[in-house]
Amino acid sequence: MTLQLVWFKRDLRLVDHQPLVRALARGPVLPLYIVEPELWIQPDCSARQWAFCRESLQDLQQACAALGQPLIIRSGNAVDVLERARCQLGVSALWSHEETGNAWTFARDRRVAAWARERGIPWHELPQFGVVRRLGTRRGWARRWEARMGEAMTPAPTSLTPLPGIAPGDLPTSEALALRSDPCPHRQHGGRGMALKELDDFLAHRVQRYCRSISSPNLAFNGCSRLSAYITWGCLSMREVLQRSRDLKGRGVSSFTSRLHWHCHFIQKLEDQPPIEWEDFHPFMRGIRSLDHERFAAWAEGQTGVPFVDACMRALRAHGWINFRMRAMLMSFASYNLWLPWRETGLHLARQFVDYEPGIHWSQCQMQSGSTSINTIRIYNPIKQGMDHDPEGTFIRRWCPELEDVPAVHLHEPWSLGGTRPMPIVDCAQSAREAKERIFEIRRSSGFDRHADAIQQRHGSRRSGLPSTRRRRSRRQAADPGVEQLALDL
């Protein structure tokens, strides 16, 4: 028997699953998901993410069982699980999607590749979306993305050959994986069924007001597509979402589909340069901040004394999601006003996001902290952001009930009332000025531009049409378009 092992990772669906389709053309398929306890204790993983993943796996289990062969669940080290499958079942080939994950999954994939070579088992890794492995140059990347996204989707198989005598296995609980308690009462639920309901509702009812809804947290929870977690965990394919969206017309559709392009653009950066997960893009930015534990704790718990910042952090903790402008503001406030290192604050945010996508997340952490060197220094004024996007204070009052008696005119700066009102942990205006001075002092350093030019050549968007940094331009001008910083509200 030429058994084909299909390893499900962050692609928890049967529709538009090329590894599954190609494996089925070769012989009987063993559909496998490996629960890796070591992965789930990494500092960017959390119980809320596992809960969503677990629900998505339960949905996939039902779908596979309905076709004749249950999804097999095994827990442990991936190489050990695959070796047992080889010894017990005689695996002929391994199939999966390519994965651009964190450093741990990258190292695991290298170990799996070494195992496959040693055992003489071909490992067929196929693209998951628009990211290009071993990309030589960014030139032509957008055309390649369009070509991939334009390919016909593959339907789900109509049946799977039953493999008798193989126990399906069980999905462990968060407690069994030793994950810390992580209450997230308003989290979205995982699974392809839930994903399709969200996609259908967005395209039928919300997409035309999408542009008006993405900036304010009062509107974004019901105005954004809310598809990001389903794309992250592969309940929906990128191609599927894009093609269904392009069947419609309108400004909202155009804005939304452009964000699907930026999704892959950012993941490509991590694919090309994995160390950006922990190392600044620009060497001159390394080590400029140190961790202040009291400031970090206040920010992480939504206790900075800046109402709009605290409301956004508390909402994120309760939902596992917040709109992209508010994500950028939270990171900007941590990096500039509190002068905290982006790696530590980025890990906290990663654990909060059910839709955590390493390639997007770490690029954005660096961008919002000024570490890329090729983007405009964008220091968000959290008081102005609150006044612009929550002028009546509705969002603040919901998430900061301790401010319920503060008059609206003072709600964004309650300390302006005087008396016993606590001051914020930093002066927003003064800390922003000091941060800007520090960053621009570094940018004026001899040799800074040379490194920035190399970064732009390697990672800059060719789609933007902007010139290389080698041409004369102000250092205040962004090499990548400013829209990059606000382009990922899915």
C-alpha cells in the first residue's frame, strides 16, 4: 500500500487543500494532526489560541469522518510521531503546506526535513498562500501573488479511503498542555462552519460599510470582516476569500482585497529573514530600550491611566482581537511613550491575539517601534486617537467603568479634573517628544542610511512604485507606503 501521510498544520480545512488533493491522486491518505506540547508552551502561544485551534480541529474531525476516514490526532514530538507512523504503517510520502511560523516551528520543520531525507521519504510542501519560499528578489512578487490567487480552487474530496485499526486519538485540553489560565469571554469560535458564516455575513451585509468601520473600535468589531483568525488557522484559504470577494464590486471590496495582498507581503518578510522575530531590522536600533517591569505590567493589564489605551487593552484581552489601528496605537504607546522593548511587548500582544500570525505581527511590532528604518516614524497620540475614534467616550466607559462618573469633556484626560484623580504613568506629550528625539538622533548617525537602503532593497514593496532609498529623499519620508501601517484590518 502506497500510504500518503497528509500533515495538517495551520490549514484546518478540506476545501482548496492542494497537499490533500495531490496525495489522494497517489494512494490512500492518512490525515494527521500533531499536537506538539513544546510548541504550545512557547512564549508567543496561549490557551485562547489553542481553544480556537481545538475547535477548528473538532470541525475538521467531523468533516473527515463524514468522508470515511477520521482525522488522526497524535501528541508529541513531530519527528517521533512521524517515525512511529512510518514503522507501523509504511508511509510512502509526506504532504503538507509550507509554514512561515515562529522560530520554533522553523526549527521543527528542519528536523522533519532531515528525518525525511534519512528515511528516503519525499516531503512535498506546497504553498499555503502568496508567500514565495527561497525568493531571490521582490521584483515581480505582486504578479506572482496575483497568479497564485487566480488559480482555480480545488474542491473537498468526496471520500477518503478508510484505514481500519488506527485509533483516531484525542484532543488534549488546555490544562493537559499545561497552558496558563487565559480567560477570553468574547473570543470567536473556531472551525470552518463558523468561518463560512462569518464570510457569508461579511460579504452580504458588512463589506460595503467596511471602509467606514475599520478605524473606530466602536464600529470595528461588527464592521471588519473578522476573518483574520479563520485565515490564520486555515479554516478558510486566502484564495477562497479573495475570489469570493472579487465577485462583488464597490470601494469596500477593493479596500478589503488590498489588505489580503498586504497580509502575504508582511509574511514574506519573515520568510525571507526569520531573525526579525527577535532582532531589529536595522542594527543601529538594537539594544536602545530596556524593560521597565512596572511600566510593562501597567500597559499589559490596561492600567496606564490613559483611558483610551487602557480600554483598548482590556477589550483585546476579553475578545482576543481588536482592530488594526488600535493594535498599532497599543504598540506605539509601549514603544515610544513607555520606551519598552518591542520583543517583550510583542510577545504579550501575540498571546492576546487569537489571530496571531508571526509574519505580520513581528513586522508590525518593528514598524510601530521605529526599528525598520524604512517607514515613517508614526507616534500615535492616544488622547487624540480617543477623541477622534471614541468622541462620546462610549468605548472607554464600557471598558473602564471606574471612569463612569467623569464628565464627557474630561473623559479622555480625567486627570484634568484635578483633585485626587491619578495621573497617567507617563506624560503623553513629553514622552512622545523625547522618543522622537531619540529615534531621529539615531537616524542621523553616520552609516544609518546605508543599512536602511539595504533593508529597502530586500523588503520594500515593489507594488508601491516608490523609489529605492538610494535616491535623494528626506529621511522623514517613508520608503514603504504609509498605508502599510494600517492595512491589515481583516
